[in-house]
Amino acid sequence: MASVRRNLISRQPFAPRRLGVGSYILQVGSEDAQTHALFADSFAALGRLDNITLVMVFHPQYLESFFKTQHYLLQMDGPLPLHYRHYIGIMAAARHHCSYLVSLHARDFLHVGGDPAWLHGLENAPQKLQNLGELNKGLLKAEEHSWSLAELVHAVVLLTHYHSLASFTFGCGVSPEIHCDGGHTFRPPSVGNYCICDIANGNHSVDEMHVNSAGNVSVSDSFLEVEALVEKMRHLQECRDEEAASQEEMASRFEIEKRESMLVFSSDDDEVTPARDVSRHFEDTSYGYKDFSRHGMHVPTFRVQDYCWEDHGYSLVNRLYPDVGQLIDEKFHIAYDLTYNTMATHKDVDTSMLRRAIWNYIHCMFGIRYDDYDYGEINQLLDRSFKVYIKTVVCTPEKVTKRMYDSFWRQFKHSEKVHVNLLLIEARMQAELLYALRAITRYMT
């Protein structure tokens, strides 16, 4: 058991600081019964306790919902055969060059009787799976696929699930288990470089709070950032209570935020060349996220009042793939509503405004608008470094770096940054589902 707990989130070899491995194992052994039950369920279902589980367990309520959903998608009765499900997971992970997830599901694919030849490249898989290539890139044309509607919904849910899980893997710097390929090798700097004990306990060292893009941020400066954020939330709540913006003003603020989100990019925004063992599962290796604004294209607005998850997507999924809509909906709500009423060292804080700003900013990047939300709040609550991190994790997670991770919310614990990533991946999954399910609905009518 101890071996799979090492190298939890570091992308560099395990290098203990401050606390020893023994101390960490003892702490894990003293965790509550819910955590132990989750570990047992994971091991029973997957035959392993992977590093994604060990990071998500910061938030056991979410992890339990995640387990139930993933178990149903991969192992319970459904329209697609088991080996197809794992292969679609491989395709989705390969889109973001996520070799960790590709490797995990390649083993699972073979375990359920998948043809080893398919792992040599997408061209060796059935044409039916090859046809998912365009869908995997986010371009749904249902009439081009030889799929039943139930199969297509199952495939869409799997693709969005693993696109989002790739975002979580890179966003939290999860690397392979020590006994797996790449689990005991030097890697380029990324989110890692933490002691496993720090990650397990949600701590961070003083050294980390001195580092940002300028290289000279002090602990007191990062503390003041938290104070400023709490004050902004209080001020915005007072403004809400006093006077609400008009519909015209809120529509204008959405368009401004949507345009500005297209201009948010990192100075580290270099192309990433995928390894051959990953790229062979993705048909178009040159494909990646492209900002519409950089190509002079307009992003059409998707109004949730016209098509939303609660009123349309949920019922469509449940009708064509029973019970899955309920599981996904539960996971969305847990991620969105999850709070411990804390922000760094502050307690008894209502974080709902901040959580909504993060969720709606992600949907805004996808052109999705909520008529009842004032998008002016986003610029008040999310600074540029945080926006860069959000956009990179959601759109091009393979480009996430340690500097991005360090540069936002420097006073916050790692557990709080994992919490942020749960919001990011669920908002991304819902956004992708909305577009795909709306296209299926239009095809059906």
C-alpha cells in the first residue's frame, strides 16, 4: 500500500522535505472511516489505488460521487461494450497528450479483452471508433456516425469525462504511480516539486510563497491578497443588495468578458509535442485549442435560458442512458456547492460568490451566458494570473506549469487549489455536454 502513495503529485522524483515518509503513512492510517472506505472501494473496483484518488481524497464527498459515476460509465450495464469504453477513454486522454491516463486505460482495455492491435494506433480500431475523431475534437455531426443515439450519448459522456479528468491530472500535477512507466523518472518542471507530506496535509512551505513571475513576493504580500479578495466579495455583496444592473448592462458585460477571455494566454504558451505512444490514439495531432479572436472569428453566444443542463441535457441523458444523468447531476452539484467556509486562514467565509465567478468564467470562455449573472464580478474576483491558470487547465491542460500553479492564490493550501480544480473540471464537462447534447437534440428533431 505504501508504494502507491509515494510520488503523489510530484513530476520529479520523490524528494522528502521536512517530514518523513513514515510520518505520512501514519497520518493516512489515522484517516477517518469514510476515507478508508473510499480507498477500499477504489481498490476493489480498479484493482489499484491510483494517484488521482489520493489527490481527490482531500474532498471525500466529491470523490465518492466521482467513483460512483466513473464506475457506472466503465463497468455497469450500458450501450457500449466494456473495451469500447476504455478505448474511448484512451482517445479522450490522448487529445490532451495525457500519457498517464492513456497508460491506465490501455491496461484496463486489455484486461477486459480488448484487441492489442488497437493500441498500435487509431487506424487499427474499428471505423466506428475512428469516426469519433471529430467528436473528440468537439465537433459533433451525429449523422456522420454509425452509432445509435444511446451509444452516442454514452460516448459523449465518456469523452467529456476524460477530457475533464485530463485537465485535473495536469492541473494538480498528478504523475504516474512509482511502479508505472514514468513514475520514477526525471520530468520537466511542472506543478510538482512538493513533498508528499505537504500535499497530503494540504500544507505549503514558506519557500513557495516567495516565488511568482516577478520572483520577489513575500508572505505578507500573499496574505494581503487574501484580505483584498475577502474585502472585494463583501463589497460586491453590498453593491448587489443596493442596486442590480440592468439586463442590457449585464449582456454588455458578458460580451466584454467573453472577448477578454479570448485574449488571456500564458507567456509559456508553446506547442507541446505528444509522445508517439499517446499521439497514435488521436487522429489529428496538430489539433488543439484555438482562440477564435486570434483568427478573427466571432464566438456565438450560447444562452442557458434556451438550452440548459437542468431542463434539457439531464433529461436527454437519463432517457437514452438511464441513471447516468442523475449521477452526473449529483457530481455537478457537489462540485459547485462544495465549501468549508474557509479561505486560507479565514474562517466562516461565504465563498458562493467566488465559486460562481469561477464556474461562470469557464462557461463564458465557451460562449455560454447566464442572463441573471453580472459578469462584471469576474474581473473583480479573478486576477490575471488566476485566469491564465483557469484557461490553461480547461483548454490546454498539457501546457500547465508549476509557475502557473504557484502564481495564483499563494496563501491558499494545496487542498484549496485541488478544490478549485474540481470546479474547473466539472464546469468544463458541463460546457462540453451542453454543446454536444444540444446537437443531438437538434439531430433528433
